[in-house]
Amino acid sequence: MRTPLSARACDRRRRAPIWLLFFTLATACDEAPPTTPFTEVGTMTVEPATVDLPQGERLTLRITVVGATGVPVPDPPLRFWTSDERVASVSSTGTVMALQSGVAVIGVSSGGSHFNVVVTVLPVVRTLELWMNRYLRVGWSQLMGAQARDMHGQPMSAAVTVRSSDTGVATVSPTPADWPSPH
């Protein structure tokens, strides 16, 4: 005996909520549990605490955050800033870029804790200009001049050491006081 059409439709309506309940429970189990936001820092260390970087170089800071419970915090939320964007910049991942000679402070904060890293950007000699007379007679001395220039071609103060590749041909004295008196 066949069931009338209206009875079949009624049977389907009773099964629909069971499927909906099963689907809802199955998808709810795949969701990650809600996380509480990280807000309290016990300690934060940043290495190095001070750094000398040659102009144009990069360095990534090593940061360790331990929560108030004493447990290390993986991937803590960090905020970075620089005191002087002309001297040194810092990325959102803690990579410091030395831009121009000078001193800048890189700040790091997480969960109410702050740490400062002092960055000294050292100038880099890009060119060195030497000048002197072209020819020397045997036994004669001559004063040489030198000028160091940075990556922008600007003169810079730098100690210059000059050596002879063949002391049998020529020697170099560090100061004019060491030169023999001319006759």
C-alpha cells in the first residue's frame, strides 16, 4: 500500500531538522577554540641591546617574550619604531636597516613592556682619493694627501693607513716628523 504524497512530505520534514543538527555539530567541531588576547608580559629581552652597524647593513633583532606566568610566548604581538628614520629604519619583523651615519634608538613593545636598542650607524668609506707628485727622485721624500668619501661622495673624517707593497723601492713613514731632513 502506498503512502499518500502528503504523508511522505510530512516524513521528510521530520528528517530535515535531524540532518541540520548533525551538520551543525560536525562543523562546530572543526572550529578552533576561541583564544584570549595576549596582554601581560613578564619579561622581554632583545638582543643585541646595542649595536654598531656599518651604513647600508641590516640586522634582525632577536626578541624573547615570557608571559606573566613564566611561559615563553610564541609569536607575541610586537610593535617597533625608530627615533630617527634618517639614521635607521626598522621593519614590522624587527629588521634594522642602517641608513646614514649617526645614532638612533629602536623601540620594541609588547603587552605593556618596552625595550630600547641603541643603534650606531658607522660611516663606510666608499672612495679614497690620494694625491702626490707623480715622480720622486731617489732619496727624496714627499707628503701625500688623502681624502675619504662616504657613499654620497661627501668628505668624511677617517684614519688612513698607507703601506708600501715593495719596501725595497719605497717606504712610507706615518708622520712627517719621521722623515729624514732634506739636504
